[in-house]
Amino acid sequence: MTASKIDEVARSLQPLHMPLDQLDKILYDDVFPVLYPNLVATAGIWDAFDENELINRVDDRRIHPPVPPQRRSVTPTWNNVKKKLRQLDQEGSS
């Protein structure tokens, strides 16, 4: 990225007055995962994006985050534990 592009991005973000750690989180957890495939594509284009499409893709990722394979292995058991906890809570409040 050129110095002028870095300046442009920084100046567009500065008026938001967001903490850098929050911007880090947005970049690494929301934007980068959505745009990463474009980075590794042979003919990736990084000079312009459809803003609405990008927002929709980020929102979709937030609503339906990918589940790491390691987590998938414990999810069924954990769901059963949560179900039992709900039952116990209901029994305790009866």
C-alpha cells in the first residue's frame, strides 16, 4: 500500500474516533476474513469494493460465524449440557 493510500485510509478512519484496539478487531475479525480470498486470488482487485456488498458479507459473518473444526467436536455434547442446565433451572424455579 502506498504512503498516500495509507494516509487516505487513516484520514477516513480518524473522524470515527474509535480506539485502535477496536479498529484492530474490526479489521482482523470482520473485514479481513471476508476479503482474504481476494488477497490470495491471482487476479484479486483491491482498489475498490462495493461497500454494500462488503457490509452485507461482514454482517453475515457476524451472524453466522464459521465454527472452528475443534469446536465442532464438542458442540453436540455442549448442547446436551446446556439443555440439561435449562431443565435443571426450570425444575429449580418450579
